[in-house]
Amino acid sequence: MSLWKTTITIWSENDPSEMELDVLAEAAMYGDAYCSSMESVLIRNPQDDDDWDGTDMFGNDVDDDVEEDLEEEVEEIEQDPWGDE
């Protein structure tokens, strides 16, 4: 099962280890912190990624139609990443 991996860089004056993730994201959204970058990458085999922790929250019973739709969407994005065509 393919999954999207998103890496976000947020700069803040406060120690983020003392914050919940939603509070940190909210701070970046409303100006109390600064989000300088965000990158999303489709990982076709998450279990092979160094950051994957083996969670099973997504399950292994993904509907084949959903997986096929995702693959088609990825192909479209790769062919026209800015949606200009």
C-alpha cells in the first residue's frame, strides 16, 4: 500500500517538544511560529522507508479500487505537477 509522507519544517521560539502537534501546526498557521517548508512524497513501500515505525493504523486491507485510483492520481501529478494542462 502506498502512502504519502509529508515533512514539514516549523520554526518557533518555544520548545516544540512541550507542545502537541496540533498546537504547533496551529501556531504556524496563525503566526506564532513559521513554516518554512513542506514536502510531500508518495512512498510506494512505507515499510522500506527509514521513518516508518511499523504502525498498523492504516491496515493492510486497502480496497484495490482505492489503490488503483491513487496510482492514477500520482501518474497525473507526475505528468502535470502544476495542473496547467
